[in-house]
Amino acid sequence: MHKGAFYTLILILISTMSFAQETAKFTRQDTLKGSITPEREWWNLTYYHLDVKVDPENKIISGKNTIRYKVLKPHNVMQIDLQEPMKITKITQSNKELNFTREGNVFWVKLVEKQHEGSANEVVVHFEGSPIIAKNPPWDGGLTWQKDKNGNHFIANANQGIGASVWWPCKDHPYDEVENMKISVTVPENLMDVSNGRLIKVDHNKKEQTKTYHWEVNNPINNYGVNISIGDYAHFSEVYDGEKGKLDCNYYVLSYNLEKAKEQFKDAKRTLQALEHWFGPYPFYEDGYKLVEVPYLGMEHQSAVTYGNGYKNGYKGNDLSGTGWGLTFDFIIIHESGHEWFANNITDKDVADMWIHESFTAYSENLFLNYHNGKEASAAYVLGTRSAIQNDRPIIGHYNVSHHGSGDMYYKGANMLHTLRQIVNDDEKWRSILRGLNKEFYHQVVTTQQVENYLSKRVGRDMSSFFDQYLRNTKIPTLEYRKRDGNLFYRWGNAVYGFNIPVKVYINGEEKWLEPTTTWNTLEGLPADFEVKVDPNFYVGEMNVMGRYSEVKPEK
Ligand SMILES: [Zn+2]
């Protein structure tokens, strides 16, 4: 065995060992939650009618979900997810009760009727219970039961990480989005429920002193986007003249916040203007656009963006970029609305690829500034957010176990995309790439690979090492260089195998593009004495190998 092979073997052993250690922390429940099990794979979701009663006094949700599906291949066991301590009380098909068993958060439903390939079937799942109460929504999610200043109930769900099955029974995996959906929510008659889509009708159940709000969603929707927001709401609206015609914008806020909201929510229209410009038409005209006040910070609930930023600019009044630009807009309105394009229009097939949601959306914050305040403001903002980058672990998580990667999917992701914009070096082309993404993957679930392939194709060069570097690795590529006798020797260090992205530098203030690889290249014919500076818009490091490493920083 020669030395190279020996080291390769050691490397393989080490990486297998660390992989084994990593996978050991995942449980069977994680696999059942995060993978496309045989009991999920055979059927394709077409329709949900979620019909629930919300009892605020006892913090109980009960009701039924009618699930329609198409049979892709014959099978007789169906996986339905509903988390402890919620219970399924009955499941029927063609009015006949079905047997089922429970394994933690998963129900195995035994079907009696033959499931013929291509046929459309339906099951009705009855359920009830007190769902997990969110410890720290929207991150540590579940239900939030609060009261407003007037003592009225103020209730909402936020369950992105934990999953929609924390409060209702569904096929709780992002790969299969339901094609359309009805949501009926019964609440005490003094309260209103705002869910996704359009309000079709309201039933007043006088005897029970309740009201039932019926909402209809006419587009594919991801599970975690489904929401109930319940409170003593006041309502106002406007019509936005957008790229696809007239878009109804409806705003629901606590009655005593109406005047503040009328002022603060002007950012909604500014967001739609900016993001339609960069990303293309708002993806859900049929369902309208809504902002709904909730008792937590906010969430990208499809066509019903929830808001709890306290009617302050910035992120709860703070500027994430440290440049001042972050205080010129309401972070939650811009960020959560940005998710209508990336998260709701284009959804990850596995949460390991959640950067597709968060990187593009964090990036949309600077595009908003670019539209309203110009390119310099936008660059300052996105460079400013680098202070939040940890480089602790890769942005992509583990597949098939419902595991997402590092929080760097926000601002490292945004800076990766800002770097890509520099490489494209043509803003109109860059805009057409971003708009093209929303067209190519309109209302679809996608993988990182699909997004990568699309971007490489449109950029016109193989960008795989670029994505390997920023999404699958924590190292920051560093332009290493050496100056001697009017020559510049340069290469990428700290980089993944084959990393070869071009970079813009300034040599004695003059712009120059280099095409470094991981081996040394030379630029000849420079003055005897010269200065090299990497364009700070690239999220890379630089190191004069005769000197020392420094992170490329924006100029003050
Ligand atoms: Zn987000």
C-alpha cells in the first residue's frame, strides 16, 4: 500500500466514523418524520378539508381532516402523522371505520378497500387533544394561547420545525404538497379566525355561541404554512396593482392597533413592488395576500403572512446589519413576505435543503433596499449581516431525518448569493435568473441539486464547487497571493477540491478579474510595487502569504 492510498483509507475511516456518530443521534421517529416511507410513497395528496373547533378556555382542538389522494401504486397501509399528546379517535373510508395503530407520532392506518393504481380515494381522520404549547415560537413551535390587552383570547400556531402534525393529522413531509385545501375553524362568536387563502363564508352557530370561518386555498400549500390565527381582529384592505393584475391585500390586526397598522403596513405594498421586480409575480394572486397580527414574531404562512414585530422597523427595533439600513423597513413584513417566493412558491423537498427558503429570503432583504434605496444601500446591508455568520456547521443538514443545517442558511446564504451576483456581473441577467427560478420551479418542491443545476446553467459555468464550498463546508475560501518583481501569484486556499470561482480585485485601484484555481497562477507585467485588494462584495478571505490572513471587510 503506498502512502497516498493509506491516507485515503484513514480519511475514509475517519469520515465513516464521524458519520456513524452523527447518525447515531437520530431516532426511528426522526426517520419516520423525515423520510418518504413506503407508507407515504404510494399515495399522492390532492385535497385536505381541515375542519376544527378551537376551545380557548380548555386549550383543546378537535375536529376532522378529510384527506383525498391518488393511488400511485397499490398498498394497504397509510402513514398519517399526529404528534403526542394529540389523539386520533376515528378514521373512516367510505363510511367504514378503519383499524389503526400508533407508533409515537405516527399512525399506521390499515386500509380495507383495494387501492387501485390511478384511483382517487378519501379518508376522514377524526382527532382531538391539547397540542404542545410553543415554548419559543416561531422557533420552538406549537400553539400559542394568549390574551390581548382587552382580555380577549389571542391564539395562533407556528410549527415550522416541529411540523404541522403538532396540531392536525396530515402527511407531514414537505415532498408532497396538497393541491388545494379548505380550512374551517369554529371559534367563540366574539373572535375571528384568519387562515390561508380566501374567506368563503362565515356561519354563525347562534345556539353554540360560535362562528365558523371557512377559508379556501386554491394553490398547492406546504403543511407548515397552514395556519389558524384567532383574535379580536379589525380589518382593512387595499388593492395592489401588480404584475399579474389586481392583488387583494387584506390586513387583520388587534382592534386597538388599527391606526398603527395602517401606517406600518405600508411596507407590504413596498415589499410587493420590490420583490415582484426581482422575483417575478407574487405566486398566489388567486388566494390574495394577507398580513395577520399574531402573538409571536412572525411566520411565512402562505398568503396569510403572520406579523408580531411590534409595529417597529428593523427586527424588533434592531438593525441586523449594523449599518442603519435595517431600520428603514419592517423586517418581519419584508422577510416573511419574501418567503412567498422562496418557501411557499419554491419549497424544499427535504428540510435539509431549507437554505432554499432562508438564504434567498434573507437575500431578499437587501433586494428590497436595492429597489427602494439603491445598490450601495443593499450591498452595505448584506455585507453588514456577515457579523451574524458562525461557520459552525454546513448549511445543508442531514437528509431523511428532518434535520436542517446551520443557522448560516440565513446570512451566509445571503452573502453567497450576493457573491454569485458579483460573478454574474450583469444585474439584469441576475434579475432574470432570480425571476427564472420562480418560473422554472413555480409551485414545486425542489432539491438543492435542482437549484444548483439551474443556477449553473443560467450563470453559464459549472458552479458545483461554489455550492460545495458554501453549502456543504464551513471554510471560507481565501485568495492567497504573493507579489514579486511585478508578478502576482495567486490561488484559492482554504477551499474545496476544484474551487475555481472568478474574483474581482483592485490592483493599485484598478479593477481586474482573476480566475484563480487551487493551484498557483500568475499575473505578469504589473508595476514593481503594487497593492492588491479583493472586492469586498465577495464573501471570501484574502491572505498575502508573506503577510497574514484577513477577512475581506467592507470599507467604513
Ligand atoms: Zn425566514
